[in-house]
Amino acid sequence: MGTKEKIKKEIDKLSEEFLDDVLKYLYNLKNTYKPKKNIRRLHLKGQFDNINIRQNAYE
């Protein structure tokens, strides 16, 4: 039995008064997820193009 089926079983066991709260929670989970955007690299043909800036900052 997969996770999806387990969740459905538990929701079916809940009383009617909690279903609205579960529905609001599920909608909030769906709306708050935002995929992370990758940071673009800039090649400006300068002195910082081929070095690890983070490593050099801590030195």
C-alpha cells in the first residue's frame, strides 16, 4: 500500500468537522510550494570568471 492510499484511508476516518481544516491545509501546501530558480552564471571576461568566489571570500 502506497502513501497516497494511506493518506486517503486516514482522511476517510476523520469526522466531518475536521474535513474543512484538512482541505484548507492541503490547498495551502499546494499554493506555497515554489520551485527554486537556478542562478544564472555571468561570464563577463573578468578576473572573477574562473575562481570560486565563496571560497576566496572566506580566506
